[in-house]
Amino acid sequence: MRARAERGDLPSVLRGLVRTPRQTASSAASSTGPAGAAALADRLAALPRPDALRLLVDTVQGHVAAVLAHGSAGSVDVNRPFNELGFDSLTAVELRNRLSTDTGLRLPATLVFDHPTVTSLARHLSTVLAPPEAAPEDALRDALARIDRALADANGEAEAVRGRLVPILQSALAKLGSAPAAHGGVMDTIDSASDEEIFALIDNDL
């Protein structure tokens, strides 16, 4: 009978006669953990940053309400410190466990103390789960660094690779320098530069 009660298929008239162990947050979440984490990550990836942050605020707010046994998530003030909401060390760990399962992240036990409100905790999760896109100049530097590594690993093919890359780089630089350039300016330098000089120019700008 206890097994049926734990599965939830005991007739209602008998449920009060059988005591079942309390389902903790970690045990409740573990059954859908990986799938839930993947689903959350997919939803965040499909949203603009403000909407992704709103989703994380709602997620944290919902877990806080569940841990503190609030009737609804809306009753949780997202800017009120967790200790004022009624958190202690045990409920802090329970919230950490819920969020670890929901996000797939390994979160510290001090999470609610490091980020003491729903909003600040959601912002922290946002930086990890939905980091901002790199600035264009940083993305270009990363791409050029990868090119540099590829050339270093190309061995005997390095010159052939450089020959394919140089026209692409020249075309990109021409587009970026679409404004008319004065004689002897950067565009003239690029047009007349050798392969080695173009790569040296790029290295100097990194």
C-alpha cells in the first residue's frame, strides 16, 4: 500500500491512512533534470536578452515560491533580499538544488548569499546561460587568431592557405574602407601590399 501511495495511485479514501516520505526538491527535479535543463537552454537561446532575463527571473521566482511554500510566485518580491524573505541555510541549499537541476549548472551552496535577490541571481544565471554576444572587433580578433593558429599548423600547405585567405581579407578590408581614401592612405597600402605585408598589417592591429 505504501508503494501505491508513493506512486500516487492509492484511492483517495485510503490516502490519509498511509504516510509517505516528503518529496524533496532535489528528488522531484532529478526525474526531469537533464531534459528540463536542455529545454530551458533552448528557450533562452531563442529569446532576445531582455526576454531571456525575464524568463530567468520568472524561473527563480517560481522556485523561491516553491521552497518557501508561497501560494504563488507573484507573492515573491524579486528585489527583496533572500534573508528577508525567510531563507536559511537549508532552504538556500534547496533552492540551489532546484536551480542546478533546472539549468544543468554546478552551482555553489552559497548561491543565494553571493546573489541575494531574485533579480541579481537571475542576472548571474543569465551571464552564464546566455552570455552577451562578442563585440564585432573582438569577434574579428578571435577569427584572425584562429587563422594564425591554422597557418601555424598547416605545415607545407601554409602558402596555399595564405593564397586563399588573402583575397578574402582584401575584399573584407575594401568593404570596411568604403569611404574614399586619400592617395597613399590605408586602402592604397592594402591594394599594393604583398601577402606578408597584409598579414603583418593585421598582426599590428590585433
